Amino acid sequence: MPSTNQPGALMDFVHRSRRGAELFLLVIALAVGVGAYAAVGLGVQGEVPVNIVGYGGWLALLVLAAHVALRMLAPYADPVLLPLVAALNGLGLAVIHRIDLAKGNDTGGSAQQQLIWMTLGVILFIGTLFLVRDHRLLQRFTYTSALAAVVLLLLPMVPGLGFRSSGAQIWIKIGGMTFQPGEVAKVLLVVAFAGYLVRHRDALALAGRRVLFLDLPRGRDLGPIMLIWLLSLGILAAQRDLGSALLFFGLFLVLLYVATERPGWLVVGGALFAAGATLAYFSFNHVQVRVKIWRDPMAYIDGTPDSRQLVEGLFGMAWGGLIGRGFGEGSPWRIPVVESDFIMAAIGEELGLTAVMAVLVCYGLIVERALRTALICRDGFGKLLAVGLGSVIALQTFVVIGGVTALIPLTGLTTPFISYGGSSLIANWVIIALIARVSDHARKPLPEWTPDDAEGENETTQVVRLR
């Protein structure tokens, strides 16, 4: 081990680029996606799909383009992120194709549309890396991002633009295309929350009073969290979107705790969550419906409210067991809207608990890499940005899979990178691009220290630079 007494010796501990390792992992990820697509054809139709070469080639071109973009624009970014996302996206495409075949659509259908959305997602991934050369510049748009997020959340309420689907009014229609503005809003809210908390964390962390061995915040500092709480309840009331309300409030609470390191905020946030959940249950009928279905799904299988989606999903996963029935041997088409809300139930039925756990491990690794990036990041805004983006993936995955497995009431969000849905897929690719940008900045070697740099510095400053 080189001596750390020499300034240049610290350079031996700087992270390497690791783009070669990323390329190797991408080959494995492509094998997962293309192999699953071929397995669907063999299991359902008895032959490899005739378009396997074109499909596999296009998928390989997309991930290779993303890899080249990282090599050129963010060479020190985490090498594990892109392969994990490519594997999840490829598996999702194969399962959506399986559902298309089960519904008698063998000419592309939802899978072809999802591949188009993935293409757009990769283009925006590259565009984000190109435009955001330094994540710290986003801090300038703290309040602009907050305003834009609120406007996007309100768009579905505009008459003639927004419309209701599956009980929630979270969609807008422009021409022949539908879009969910809340998916973009969640990215903007992460930027807004991180920028605000970096500027005000001292007041939020240091001021307050101690009550029963717990440091509670001052009353005037409660304003931001009360505003987010009211915004979440407003979304829930106006759009009947339980999932987004949970996601936004949970995201802000996580960032608030990370920024201040004060358990008192968790107590306040937990109390507000309990109060909001109780108020929502007694005020909104659709929340009562979700809770009733969650508590006793079999009691409503043939009645009102209809719990058929949850019951079919639970029975399908139970039938799949540990290793699944195999592609073509299950009946995922029995689950309503299986390609979006309940795609994890289809995976559990035909690929088994083993595949479900593997998918959860992939999500866990994405979140872990985001948190690792936050730990090594050298600026406060970047730390909060990485934590916030990782928390979006973690919270959305928990809320969706928790609902599918009846751990919590159903919320209606999509499973990141796997479920059918262009809005979610595009937003999540942008999230990965931003995490990669922060990671590149955090892992990038510092400028090499030379004795000339010490001129004009006192002893204390030189010690800080060496550390």
C-alpha cells in the first residue's frame, strides 16, 4: 500500500472508470431481455419469434447507445446502474409481449409500443447527460422546478385536457396521445426539495425545542412539510390518486430527515401521515373501497367494489410457486390491466417467486447505488438529489409491489421499467441519467495536488486539502 504521507498517493484510491465492466454486464442484461423474448415465443407459439433478430438488434442498439453516451459524457458514472435498468426493461418487454399473445395480439401491440417508449426514454437519457453537465446547476432552478411540478400536477384537472381512467384523473390527452404529467412532476419535485433543503437545512436542523428527549422543530419551520402534506391531500381529493399522494409525502419526509438528521421530523411526519390517512379514509369513498378490498378481497370478488384484480393476482402468484409455470403455461390474461398495474403478478405466476425476488434485488441494487453515490458525493445538493432519486424508485416499488401482494392497499402506480406505460418509463430513464450524472461527479478524480498549490495556503488549509 502506498504511503498516504505523499499528496499524490491519494490518487491510487480514486475510482476507476469501469466502463469495461459495464459493457460486460450489459451483455448479460441483453441475454436476459432477448432470452426472455425468445422463451415467450417457444412457450406460447412453439417456436422462436421470427423477429427475434430485429428485436434483439434494436434492443442492443439502444443499450449500446446509452453505454457510449456514458463513456463520452459521464465516464466515471456508476457502472452497475445501466445494466440493471437494461435487464429490467428487457424483462418487462418480454412479459408484455407474452400478455399480448395471450390476448390474441401477435402483431406487436403493447410490446411494440413499449419498445418505442423505451427508445424515447434512451434518447432523453442521452439528452439529459448532454444538457446537465454539472448537477449543481439544477440548484438554480429550485423554485422554478417547484412551480413547474405544481402546474403539471394540475394539468389533468383542466377541462378538455385531462380525463379519468381506472378511477383516477391523472392523465391528459393531446391529439391521439395520452400522458401522465405526475411522472415528470416527481423528478422536478426531487430537484425542488433538494434545493430548498440545502438552503434551509441549518434552520430546520438547529432550531427547535426538546420535548421528552426529542428535538422537535419550531412552529414556523413546519410550513414546508405542512404545505407538502396539504398538497398530497389535495392530489388525493381532486384526482383520486392515492399512490402519488403517498409518494410525494414520503419523498419529502425522507429528504427532510437526511438533510437535518433530526428524528423529530420523522415523528412529526409520521403523525401527519397518520392524521392524513385517517382523514382520507373517512372523507373519500374510494379510499374506503381500497381498504375494504385489502382487508378481505374474497368478500368482494363478485360484488361492489370489485376485487377481481387483486384476487386473480394472488391466485396466479400462488399457482406459480417457487419456480413458476413457465411462459405459456399460466393464465396472466385473467388479471385485469395486468400489463401495467399487476405485471409483477404475471411474473410471479409464470416465472415464480425466484424471478420476483430477482427483480426485487435489482431494484434494491439501483437504490443502493444511488445511496452509495450520495455517500461519496462532495456537495450537499448532490447528496440530497441522489437520495431523492433513489427514494423515488424505492417508494414506488414498495407501493406497487406492496399492493400487488396485499401488503398494503392498492394504489395504481406502475412498476418502474417493467410495467407498460410511456410516461413512467421515460421519467425513470431520466432519473437514472441524473443519478449517473451525480455519480460521475462524485467518482471523478480530484485535480492532482502539487506543491505549487500550497503557496499562499496556511497549514490548516493544506491538511483539509489532503484529507
